[in-house]
Amino acid sequence: MVNPKERNLRMKSLFGNVDPEALNKQAAPSPSEAEKRRVGSAAVKSMDRAFVSIEDENKRLHDQLLSSESIIELDPERIIPSFVNDRLDIEGDNGFQAFVESIREAGQKLPILVRPLPSKPGHYQAAYGHRRLRACQILKRPVKAIVRDLSDEELVISQGIENSERLNLSFIEQALFALKLKERGYSRETISDALGRKEGQRLAYISILTNTASLIPDALIRQIGPASSIGRPKWEKLGALIHDRKLSARQSETLKDLTASAAWLESDSDQRFSLVLDAFDQTSKRKPDLVEVSVAHGIIIAAKRADNSTRISIPDNRLPGLSDWLLQRLPELVEEFQQKQGKDSAMT
């Protein structure tokens, strides 16, 4: 084995004839060579950074693919609508049949969003895409859907994804939808998000919607339909003709006759609204019915009936004390009336 001292001597003998200064001159690169080396080093570093960036992008895409939700096909008969639907009459929409035909010919382009129903395995509830769902039900073909676990609030907010892009959601559809959400205890902010409204004064607009819808019976709104060309002023006018969101006996009778008419059956939603408004407006302008009751000795007591009240006129000079006596007996008479009403209801 060669010891360290001997190895050092051999190394010195190898380079004994080498001039250190000449070696330094050879080792020092020229300025142009140094620039080439610098550029080459920068290119290598830039390439390294590019490879790192590509690796990061690949990792991001890979993670995105792993986390993305798949589009699957579901039996449309196993899907129920949202618990608060924003559409009054899907099939009554003039463009719906054309929409169905487009799906028949070209297929469903966009998936709907559904959530699983824990109480019914294999069944779902739609968050949005109700028109696509109904079209697939009519065509008896599977519906493309994304399945996502959603809370009630997340479900209604997700409806804003479509609502913000829609141009044909009518005023009364928005109003009734907003009112249903308000009745379920949702805030104006949540309702605004669910309607896809992001512009200024959106919270004030939600109040306008709910106040208008609360004037008109739900059943009447659904009978009329979306009435896409009818805006807030006319709906408010109709609401002003209705007391406490209930139709009077006369209005109910008027509506019954109207909905059985040929004009109603031949009308679209906008025209049905006009028919109802005109009929109720005429009803409100009619003179109150006058009823005269002959009592003792031919004395006449008159009663004027309006839509929501009846006024009885007693001639005090001919029947002194009757008015006071009736007022005192009124609680008893009301109780007797209510008891009779209860018995009549039980018999029927």
C-alpha cells in the first residue's frame, strides 16, 4: 500500500514541469467565452424553471381531474323538482315544444344539477335544469346530471346559476319564488343570490317582489301563469283589487265563469292576466247590491252589500232603541251564527 507521503511526491512529479502562471492563463476564459457560458447557464436555469412550471400545471390539472364531478345519466322519473320551483308553467311556455325537439334531435348539451334524497336511495331532487328534466321525461330518455350533496340553502342558491343567465323568467315567477323562500325563513341576501341578482338595490327589489306576490292568492297566480310581458305595475293593480290575499265571493264566482269561457281557453298567459284584471276591475266598479227588508208595520231596513262589507241602515226615528239592542246582542248573535256554521259543516 502506498503511504500518504509517497503519494504526494508522485503527484508533484506529475505536475513538476507545469508553469502555474501559464496554467492560470489557460484556465481564464475570454470575455466572449464567459458571456457564452453565462447565457448557457441562464438558458439551463430557464429550462429548469419551465420544467418545474409544467410539472406544477400537470399536478394542478391532475388534482382538478381527481376532484371534478362526473356527468352521469339518470332515470328522469327518479328525480323530483326543487322544493321551491321558480317556473310556473314549463309546458305552457311557447318555446318549450321547440326546446324538446332540439333535445330530441341534438341531444342534451348541458347537465342538470341534482342532490341525492337520503330518504329514498336512488332518487334525487333537481336544483336547476327543470326544463331539461321535463324534456327528457317527455322523450323517455336518460337525463345527464351532476350529483352533488347540497343543503337546502345551497340548493336554492345554485338555482341562481341559471337564473342569472335567463332572460325569460317573468316578474311574477320571480315574485312568487322569492315569497316562497321568504316564507321558509331565508334572508333577502339568500333570496337575491337564488335569483341571480347582483346589481345595486337588489335587496330593495326582493322586498318589491315579495310584497307584490303577497297581495295575490297563489292559486290565482298559477291559473294565470307566468304572463311574461306583464310587469310589476299591473300585478300591483290586480293585487289592490283583492282584499287580504283572498277572493271575495263575487270575485270567486266571476273567476269561475271566466275560466269556463271560450275566451279563457283560447288565451295565452298574458291574455289570461288581462281577462282577470278587467273582470275584477269591472266587479269592483259595480254599484253595491241594495237589499231592503220589511219589518213590523212596513218599516224598511236597508242593507248595502259591497265585496268585503255590508252596511245596514236602521231608521232610528221609527224603531228607537233597536240599534243599541242589536249592538248589545251582537256577540251572542255571532256566537250563534258560528255554532250553526259548525253544525252545517259537520252535516256535510
